[in-house]
Amino acid sequence: MKRIILILTLLLPTAFSGFAQIENEIEQSKKEKITKGRAYLLEKFLDRDYDKVKEIKDYLLGMEDDNYAVLVPAEYWHILFWTKEYDALTADFRGFDSTRFEAFKNKVKPERDQLGEQLTRKCIEDEHLIRFNLQEAQLPAEDNDFLSLFLDWDLKPFNEENQEQWNEKADQFLDKYPNGAYDWFVRHVIRVKMETKDWTWGFYFGLGSGVFTQDLNEWMKGSIGGCAGFEASYKRVRFGANIDGLDIKLRENPSEKGDGSLIAFNVSVGYDVVGTRRISLTPFAAVGIGKASSKVLGSIPELAPMTAWRMNYEVGADFDFRYSEFRTRGPLPLYVRLRYWYDIPSIGRIGPELSGGCHCFMVGFGLSIAEQKRVY
């Protein structure tokens, strides 16, 4: 008896190893069959042999189970348009819901190939033929209207303008067929409205120059300047932290290497009085500290107070033009910024014999990062 137990103990790991190897071979064989079947389906599709495409598609679907997917849903739908299996097509759309979507996500997907890309490309190229076949089929009104809506959504590139059109058509469809057979698909797949969450974050930088006023203008003129900062916006209210600087030249006896530069660190708050998808206009006010960095200015009694840190105040406005929008897919809007501000050191009086401010202008670029939330 002990000998039998010992033999069984020695044989069990070998048996389990053999079972695992057989299971692995079966899985590899199934993957290989799916890959070859998809390649053969693509070949016959490009040959326009739609009867054979239907046969191969049915063969592949026979291998699908709870673990393996043989076709991506979009591939399946495109195939059914070409094989004119409208009953199967409409039935699949009616049964498509979140449960079906989650089940597909948890399956082993087909190996990456050209099938989906070629099906989509051919549908776009011959959209007129697909729509003609659909019209010839004389389907019930709800089925026909839905498939027309689906083609509008499926075969056009995604952008904000197209999504607005799809939403409008989807609303019309839902009004026409309340609680219809395609309600879930239209509401949760085609009809999508995204909004930016309340908080957005950004960074900008730019170059410009400045023009001094009053006593400052009599002593100096502005050269090249720059500005950079971080921003956080809550709805239309914008908070910022920035640094700006301006090289200066004395009007009398300018040095060859330049006479110095002004630098300021500020925090600001603004409000978008105009805010659309493409443009925004944001007046702002800022407060901080600033000084002049220059040995030349320090040697001139009237200008020496500028070399010490002092309170700095600004009022101005930003005009932003976004050439990349907040998008449903990958929100990262880039923009061009025109910024004007009036710098008022110590509220216009720097020292006993020195007053004035500086009109500053900047052209720059920025980006914003924001999360999106789905409204419906």
C-alpha cells in the first residue's frame, strides 16, 4: 500500500504537467485558427466574394466563447452591412448594452491585423453603395432610421462639430422613437456630450516689450521682455502665479552691455468675460514684488530706489485663441495668448523723485490640462 501511494505521489506532478501542456496546445491552436480565419475572411472580402465572407464569418463565430472574441463589434457590423444580413445586424444592435460591452472587454482579443482597418476603409470609400443596399432592403422605418444614423456616426471622423451634429440627430431619433429598440445604443454610444470639469490647469510663456510712463519714461526705455506662469481656473475664475521681466536701456549714456532689467513675481486673479470653445477674454489684477537688477541704476540717486524689492501691482487682460480644443478624446488644448498689462510699481511712486509705470505687451503660447465629464 505504501508503495502504491509513493508511486501515485511521484506520478501526480507529471500528470498535471501533461494536462497543462495539452491545455496550452489547445489554446494556441484556437488562437491560430482564429488568426488564419480572419486572414482568409479579409482575403475574400477584398475579392468581393461576400458569400464566402459570410461563410467564414459564421465559422469564426462558431469558435467564439466566453474567453475568446473572434471579431471586434465594429468589424462584425461592417461585415453584416456587406453581406446584407440586416436581421442579424439589427438584432445585434438591439441587444448591445453595458453587459455585452463588459463581456467583450474581458475576452482575449484577436491578434492585431488589417481586417478592421480594411473593413472601415472600404465602408468609407463605398458608403454610397452601402446606403443604396440599405434603401433597397426596405427595412421597417425604425431599423432603417437607426442604421442611417449609425452610418452617419460611424463613417465620419470624430471632431466637436460632427459630435454636435450626431447629438442633434440622436435627439431627433429618440424623440421619434421613445423607448425604442435602439434606445440604449443611441443614448450611450452615439449621443455623447462632454464638458470640462470645474478645475483646469495650465502653463504659458511668451515674449514682448514695454513702454514706460511719467518719470520712468524720461529716464529709460524698454527692450525685450518675457513672461511665464502657471494657472488654475475654477469655472470662469482664473488664478495665476507668474514671473515677468523686461530689459531696460537708459536714454542717456546707455552702456554697451545694457543697463539692467526689471523683474517681478506676482499672483493674479481674473475672470473670463468671454469664454467660448475657441476664444477667451480675461481681465485680471495682480500683486507681488519687483525690483531692478542693475549696478548702473544703483549708482544714480534718482533710480537707486528701483534696485530694492518693492510692492508691485498689475492690471491687464489676456486674449486666448485655442487652435486645439478640449476634446472628448485626449483633452489637451493649446492656445496662442496676447497679454497686455500695466505694471504700477508701489502704486505709481517708486521713490521721492520717481513715479510712473509700464505698459507691457506679450505674445505667447500655452497649454491647458483638464479632465472631462460626460453630461450625457
